[in-house]
Amino acid sequence: MNKLKFVVRGGFDGQTAVQQKPTFTLVEGWKQAEIQGPVGVLPAALWDEVPAGDPYILHACILTVQPIDPQALLEVRTGEPTQVRAHYQPSADNMRLTLVRPSDELRLVTSPQAQVKLELLVESIGGVNELGSRLYQWADSTLKARAAGVRTARFTGAATLPGWLGTFHVIYDSVNPGTLLLPARSVVPLDALLTVTRKGPGMPLLQAAPGDTFAGGAFAQAIQRSGFIVNNGEQWTWIAD
């Protein structure tokens, strides 16, 4: 794996191409180079610091002393004419892996600032044991685990609940009663769990979508304090205290 770090003075402007190869030094396991900015476009071959001739898997993150601007972005571009093949925000916790050709360009944008660090993890897709493929599988499984994790939402009035994976905690906090409409049962996996908790004096009414019912044929259930709801494959099953 190639570990590259660029320390950019002035930030990325999304326009200025780096014309000359910067000087790389080994710093704490990273091949690091300092570039006087602003700059905005890097050659995807990264001055032969990536596997020669092979497409590679790229993981990129931006590190700043300021909050990352919502307008910050990384683009992978090819051409002529220029075509954008990937476009995303390379945040510090980003799990995105992108396929890049050495003939591409990397375009980056951040807000102007004294110093920005760009960390790139590069792995050839055709190397020994195809480590790049294993990296992709790792990132994909991590994203799926996040999607199927625990989420919490708070409602203060009537609402339509989205489909969910894993565990979804709903808190109804209102002085007024309100109806919470469940999504179609067909979009909720059998291992998904919904909890609904009444916090304020207003009582939530959990209502099934058209064509769905709760066990026993009911179309709605009032939640006095809290309830647990799952899809049993035929109807909604619920337990309330």
C-alpha cells in the first residue's frame, strides 16, 4: 500500500494544477510532500508514486484545523473532453473507496486556510492477493454495518416513519397526540426492530400503511408509554407496556 500525505499551504482552490513534482520525505510511515497553495488539480499518477500503469483503489481524507466546509469536494476526472467519474466530500471519517486510473486527474476544493492535509491510501487492484479487493470488501461491510446500526429520531407531531434497518428508536415528545404512519411492511427486514417511546403528555398513535395490519387485525396501536414493533413476515407484531 502506498501512503501519501500532502501538506498544502493555502488550501485547495479546485483550479490550479500542480506543475512540478514536489519533494517527498518519509514522515511517520507516510511519504509526505509540502505544496505552496492554493492548488486544486493533482495528476492521478501522483508523479509515479502509485503503481505504474494499473488502475488503483483510492481512499482520501482531508484534515483541517477548521470544520470541513460543506463545499469541500474531491473529483476524479478523465478526458478529453473532461468527464467527472466520481464526486464526493473526502471528510475525515469518510469510508469511500474509488477506482482511479493513473491517466485521470484529482480535483480538490476546500475553503482558503493556512494549512490543509490530504491523506491518500493507494492500493493496486492487481497486486499480490488483490489487497485492493479486500479493502473494498472491508469498506463495503463497514458501510453496511453503519446502515444496519442503531438510529434515534425525535418527533413532536404527526409524521411518516421511513423504512429502517437494524434498530430504530423513535421518541414522541409533544403535548398533543399525533399519528406516526409506518412504512410499507415489505420494505422492513424481518430482523429490524422499532421502539416507540412516549415522552410528553401527547399520546402517539402508531398506524399501519394501507394493506398492512398489526397482529389481531388492528390497523393502529396507541402507545401509552413505550412499544416494540417488528415485522413477522405476515403482520406487524407489537408489545407495549
